[in-house]
Amino acid sequence: MKSSTNKIIRDSRVEGVVFCSPGGQIEREDTTKKRDAESLKALEDFWYHKGLQEGKKQGFDEGLAEGLSDGYRKGQAEGKELGDKEGFERGKSEGLNEGRAEKEAELREAIDKVLKLADSFVIKIEEVMDEAKPEILRYCSALCEQVIGRELENPQLLAEIVTKLVKKTQTVVRSEPLTVFLPSVDFIVVHDAITKRIEEASIKAQLEIIEDEHMGPGRCLIQSSMGAFSFDVNRQIQELERLAFEVKEEDKTEDQN
């Protein structure tokens, strides 16, 4: 009997049966590992991107909340600053208006006081003319001079008086240009005040205001081509005093006759 040798045909299909070699089995295991690794990598990528998206969303929400909070604080600070500024400006404006109104009231009161003093002085002279002695007349005139002179040291009051004098002078000189001489100590304040009052009073006059360093406070000189008018408290009261004594002397002469 002859012995037979069995041969294995690798990777051959015989009657529907597949014979696999050990090498083929190893190749399938490598493929499985590779597929598993790819699946794991895909899973890791999925969760990575999912976590990234959720992290972005959470970061956005937190950033939005912080931004809203910071924006609110910043807006509140800016609003407070604007409110403080507007409140300051409004308070300043109201304070200026109140102060201006008070000063104007004081100015009107001072003008009335000067006019009343002048009227009172004239009336008193007429009342005591027959009985007053020269010393009393001089004392009264000196007292009035000091009181009225002190009031006229207020530049605003002097400006008001000068404006009225300009208005009265204009009725005489008509369209003739006027020159007003003012003392140096009052010039800046009185100049602006006179200009403002003349505009408010709608006085149409060709007016030039000049500073005079030799002129004392509370004085003024209005000059035109037709003549000059000097406003001087000392001179006015001295003239009034002179007239008072002249009248008294005339009365004495008449009584003697």
C-alpha cells in the first residue's frame, strides 16, 4: 500500500469551505483594532467638540452676565457723573439768577435812598431856613455829602445815574454826539454797566465813554458840542449850601428894611 501525503491548500475554496491560514487571522485582528481605535478617536472627537460647544455656550453666558454687570456699573457711574454735572450747572444758573435779582433789588433800594435823601435835604433846608444857624447848615450839608458820596461809590448806582443823565441830556442836544468822562476807579465796571443799561433803555445816542484819572470816585462829566454837564456831589451840595445862605441873607435884609 502506498502512503499518501496530505496537502493543505491555503486560502483555497473547496466545495464551499474556506481554509484560512494563521496569517489571515492576524490581519483581521489588526483591522479590528484599527477600527476600534478609529471609533474611539471619533468618539473622543465627538465629546471634545461637544464639550467645546458647551464650554463656549457657558463662557458666553458667563461673559454676557459679567458684561451686563460691568456695563450697568459703568452706565450708572456715567449717569451719576452727567447728573452731577447737569445738577451743578442748573444750580449755578439758579444761583446766579437769584443773586442778580437780589443785587438789582439792592440797587433800586440804594437809588431810592439817594433820591429820598436829596429830597429830604432840600425840604429840611426850606423848613429851617429862617431859624437855622450857619453851623447847622454846614453840618447838614457835610453829612449829606458823606452819605450820598458813600452811596455813589457803588459803581452800579453811578451807572444808573449816568444813564439817566445821558437820557435827559439827549432830549436837549438831540442827535449831537456825547462824551462821558468817568473816574479811573469806576471805569471798567461803570463802562460795561452804562453800555448795558443804554441798550436796555433803547437810548439811541452817539456815546463815547472816556477814562479820566484825575476825576474822583462817584463823579462824571457829560460833554457835547453845546456844552458840558458835571455831576459832582461835593459841588452840588456846596452850591445848594451857597444858595441857602444867600436866601437867608436876603431875608435878613428884608427884615431890616
